[in-house]
Amino acid sequence: MAAYQLGSHGAEVERIQKRLKTLGLYSGPIDGAFGGGTQSSVKAFQKKAGLAVDGTVGPITWRALFRSAIPSSGIAAKPLDYRCLALTGTFETGRGPPECFAGLSGDFDGQGLSFGALQWNFGQDTLQPLLNEMARNHTRTMRSIFQSNYDVLLAALRADKRELMRFARSIQHPVTHAVHEPWRGTEAFGPLRVLGALSASTGLSGPRRRLSAIHVPSRRRGRSSR
């Protein structure tokens, strides 16, 4: 039986947040992340409704909120490989799917830039094929994502390995390795996060298979870093 509590993520949590906001019990963002604010609002609702106050939206609290039975978690219907990758990605990034599949991290491990739960990266030459494949076969989409930085990225990808790694390190903080905007957010890598979700359904047998299986969708607005 599904239940939503501190740390839960997804469309069902968004629905809970919207309902609590309609009831005047929640004033936080509708982001699908069950944090402390959502938990406090759930407790306030439970207290008001005369329910056991535990901050968890289980079958009883869900029915009180929506007058219907609690639905099964959407991820339960996904293939096993997707669910396993979602578990790993959520643990590593603190975000639910699909965002958890596509975290972007800097040079904390000497790999320049690393992308996704599967950690494509420049250091081990696994991120370059992904970006080059997209640039060749989906130029219009890539331009719409990277905008004025598209030519900068192509120049870096065409440079030798030393120059590429120098470029990667130039767009991040030298100590914390946090990637600077706009490279991290909506104008650059942010929209690529959708590819992480797609990679989960293309098999786990290696970069070549994943690259050949990916079909880049039309432009999707990325999610800015927080």
C-alpha cells in the first residue's frame, strides 16, 4: 500500500501539496518534494480532521484529503531496471525520478564533469560521445538547449583532452566544484536531465547501447538548480 512521507518525491506529492494549498494549510512550493513544510501541513490537516497525527499520507489521510482511495505509486508499474536505477539515483541525489537520473556534478573526483546517475563523464571519455551524438543528429534541439553557449561547447568537445578538462573546470567553483550558471540550469545542462530518465529504460549494458537507444525529445524546459 502506498504512503507518502518525509523524503517522498513525485506527482503524487505534488497533488498532496496542491490540495493542502487549496485548504490554506500549505504555502510552500509545488515541487513534488515531501519536505518539512509539507510534513507540517499534513500534520495540521490530520489534527484538523481528527486523524492520528504522524505527518504521513497513508490510505486514511489520503481518503480524507481527496475522498478517494490512495493510488498505487507510479513507479511500481515501471520495469525492474528503472526502479533499481531510481532507487540508486534518489539515494545519490536526494531527488526523485526523473530528476534523480540526471544530476550534474563537477570535478570532485577528477573527471571534469559527470552527468546522470550512470555518471557519464569527460575524464573517462563517456560524456563526449553522448554530447557529440546529440550535436550530429539533433542539432536544432542542442542549439535550443545551449543557445549562445552551443558553439562554446562544440569547440570544447573538438579540443584535445587537456583543453576539454580545462574548459570543464573553468565553469565550476574551484573548491566546491559546483557548476556555475548558466551551464548548470535551464540554459544548458538542465534540459538534458530528461535524458537520464530515458537512459533508465534503454538497458544497463554499457554506454554504446545507451547512446544508440536514446531518442532526444522536443525541447523541454529544464529545472534550475537550487
